[in-house]
Amino acid sequence: MSDEPRPLLVDRTPFPADGIDERLRAQLTFLVEIDRLKTILRQSPLVAATRRENDAEHSWHLAMMVGVLAEYADEPIDVGHTVQLVLLHDLVEIYAGDTPLYDTAAGVDQAEREAVAADELFGLLPKDQAQRLRELWDEFEERRTPEARFAKAMDRLQPLLLNWMARGGTWRTPGVTADDVRARKAVIGDASATLWKAGQRLIDEGERRGWSRSGSGGDGDSGDSAEQG
């Protein structure tokens, strides 16, 4: 990794040298930098257009899902806190890059890459906010609260819906079977029995229609690689 500072988007049109205090300058720099999220493409297909979705679109969709589906959480959740989690969970991909669900090789160093990216990106903020956002990101990754578990469930359910609408989508990835999809999606059940029951119904019906391969195959791992399947 280069020791040279990473060029920031704000460097293209620097803010005036005076008239903006240091704290606000740091916050605005961060807000400009995360515009990069709109350029990070995922594997999931959009429903309304013939292209793949980007991370910003994905995060917005999760935030809407939290507000609409919170009533199905098995444990009471703070909706506002959960929305914060889903809005920032993929910000690290701005620097770490996207890791497709079924790319085993890319997933080997994913946790390390994303932790480094979190330090760098959140470090653009004033220290107190940098610490707060890093804590929120860690909370999501570790799923240690009801809010984090529900946020993760939304992260797994959203691409399931997109793939259903695409009549398979990334479920058709070579070597991947319906059992692999079930294993990856099972984490939905950690937050909502109702939503997982619905998710299983879609996976089962997709398999029946031939949108995914039947039988066990691939690695069937239910770990926490990036979710796009």
C-alpha cells in the first residue's frame, strides 16, 4: 500500500481557505468523498432498469425496508438507529471495493481490507464523529444488537427480492445452487421468523421454476461475505 495520501474528491475543487471552520470543513470533505458510493457497482440487477444497482441505491433501499418492515422484527428495534446502520454499512466499499458473494478468492482478505478502509474513510471526520461511525459500522458487522441483526436481515432480503424479480439474477452464478442461497440467507431468521419464512418461500419457488440449481453445490457456507445474492 502506498504511503502517499489518497487524492480526495474535494481536491478537485477545494473549499475556500477561510470562512469555513475546521470541524465543518472536515464534515463537508467526508460528505463529498462518500459521493463515490454511487459509483460502486454491485452484482444485483435492478428491477426498473437493465443495469446493476450501485451501493448508494442499495443502501437507500435498505433504509426504506427498515421503515416499512420493522413491525416484523422479532425483538423491538429503534428504527432510526437501524436506518443509520444500513446507510453506512457499505461505505467502506468506497476504498475496499465490492466483494461479490460467490467470489471465494476475493473474500479471503475482505475483512482486513474493509477494516483498513473504515479507518481511512471515517478518519476524514472530526474525531468524535469518526469514532461514532466506526462503532456503528462495527455494530453492524458483529450483529451484536437487535438493530444490527435486523439491518443485516434487510441486507440479505433486499437482493433476494431483486433476484426474484430478475427470475434468478445472481442465483444463476455458475456452481451456485438453491441450497447455497438458503445457507446465505438464513441470517434473516436471526432477526425475523416471518421475513425468513417469506424468503424461503421465494427461494423454494425460484428453485421449482428453474431459476436456481437444485441440490447442494458450491461451498454452502453461511458466513458473512458481502451480500449480493
